[in-house]
Amino acid sequence: MRAMSRAACALVMSGAVFLAGTLAAASRPSDQAPTPATAAAQDRFPETTGKAALLKVCSNCHTAESIVQSLRTRQEWSDVVDQMSRYGAEASDQEFDQILAYLVKHFSPIRINKATAKDLESTLDIPANVAEAIVAYRAEKGDFKTVDDVKNVPGVEAAGIDARKSRLVF
């Protein structure tokens, strides 16, 4: 019974968020230019495959910032994309796949002490040999405890780690 109550609550809350976003989008003239806050939020989105699909499909009901206000795992992002599809988000299967891949790559936690080299390569956007060096360093020296520990790995660019430090989970 408790699990059913949680599920019902989550469904009601999701519906309320969707409704509020729909009403806000409907009340804004379609030719209105984005506000500076919206433009700044869109700048947060890296220019890679999937960005255009995400902004096109998701921005009909949400501000760019609200889409990625919290980090989610691949499964959680997949659930969100599926739910938005059920609520009427219109996109091709290819666009939904691009959106999911984009969200996972740029807005998922990076479990630095558990991730495989392949996962690190994708989420940190680093070459395979650097990802393998991180895994080897971790195996040799133990789990990372700080961002600076990760920067100590030979071949790791500090700027790249700093750019993703809010996503690192130790």
C-alpha cells in the first residue's frame, strides 16, 4: 500500500509540474524572445549532439534550467523521457534517443570510484587512455576522496575535471 501511495503521489506531482509548465508556455506569446535568464540557462547546455533536440522538444513545456535542475542516473533520465512522451512531448524515436544520451552524458552523476573506463570516457569526455589511467590509478592508490585526487592522475586535464566537479560523486 505504501509503495502505491508513493507512486500515486509521484504521478500527481509530475502531472502538476507538467500542467504548470504547459500553462506557462501557453500564456507566453510564441514570438516572444527568450528572457536573459532563459538565454543564460541555454548557455549551460554543451554544444553536442542532442542539444538541439532537447531544446526543441523539452522547451515547449519547461524552461531550460528546470529540465536539468538535478542530476539523474541513466534510468532516471529514461523514466523522465518516457513520462514526457506519455504526456504528449512530440519527437521522433531518434530525437528521444538523442535527448536521453545528451542528458546522461552531461547531466548525470559521475561515480568516479565505481565507473568503468568506458563510462568515464563518455561522462568526462576524455580519451580512452586517460579514462583507463584513472581506473588504474584508482585500483593502485584506492578510492578518490577529492577533486584534487582525480587531477593527480597523469594525463588528466585539470580544467576538464573542474568543469565537471559538481557532477563527481565520491
